[in-house]
Amino acid sequence: MSVKHSLLALLERGPAYGYQLRAAFESATGNTWPLNIGQVYTTLNRLERDDLVEALPENESGQRPYRITEPGRRQLAGWFASPVQAADRPRDELTIKLALAVTTPGVDVADVIQRQRSATLRLLQEFTRLKAAEERAELAWRLVLESMIFRAEAEIRWLDHTEAVVARAAREPKVPLPQPGPETDSVGQAFVLASDDTFEEKR
């Protein structure tokens, strides 16, 4: 998640100070990704340093609003125009966990999958309940909620697929490691290790 670009997008609506920006962000995302107020102000300081926002005079309550600058608008437009790259996304901990589970002795992979499936199903049920209860929710929050529903459904399908693949692999006979044999050099001469641990040439 890009906090920098999120704040720029919120400031495009109009000047705001840190607590307003945090509240607006959490309202738009349904508190899915809560922001620490310290993170908000740290990011605002960096944006001001880079001339992407500018601080305005303090208001009567002693709060200092910020507004987006023209370079900030260009930065924001570029963000919206660019697709999110896979490298920009956080590592998928579940995929890494299962990849390690199938290669770690003593791990019950089926149990790992089942526990994750149960947790994801509970999450999917909660998301579905929220969607039914908030049909009139604002568009931004509905989009976030539906995205989480689709991801949970996809994760369950992937877990079902992974369980089948792991079970099939467990039934397959183990392929023995290749045994060492005579080696052939570039001119077609085979070499074998003699009984006295010296190499003999065999033509």
C-alpha cells in the first residue's frame, strides 16, 4: 500500500491536516488498513520536502493543513496511470509457508492447509455479512470489501487445489536418485575408478 500516493489522492479533494487525512483514509477503506498518525505526519513531511505538498498557516485550533502542489498532482496522475507491479506487493506469507511446509520434515501439510482454509472461510463469511449489512455503504468501501471477498474466495480455491496436488504427490512412487556411472570426456574416453583408487583409462 502506498501511503504517499493515498495522501496525495486525499489532498486532491482539498487541503486537510493529518487527523483529517487519517480519518478520510480509514473511512474510504472501511478501517481495513488503519494508519498510525505518526506515519501520516512523517509521510507529509517527506512529501513537503519533495515539493509534492505544501504546508499552510495554522488554523484557529493550531492545526496545520496541507495542500497538494502541481508536482504532487503530476505524481498522483502518474500513479493512477501506472499498473501495480507484482514487485510492489508484499510477499505472500501463505505461499511461502506452504512451500516450506512441503519441504520440512515432520510438518503435517494437510493440517496446515485445513487450518488456513477454516480461517479464510470464517473471514469470507464475515466479509459477506458486512456486504449484506452495508448495501448503502459508500462506493470506495464497497469496492474494498468486494476485493477482499474475491481474494478470500480465490485463496480457498487455491488451498483446495494445493491439497489435491500434495495428496497426489504423496501417492506417487519416489523416484530414486540417479546412480553415478562412467563419465565420458570430450574425446569419448570413459574413465573408471580402479580398485586401488587410481584412475585407469578404458578404451
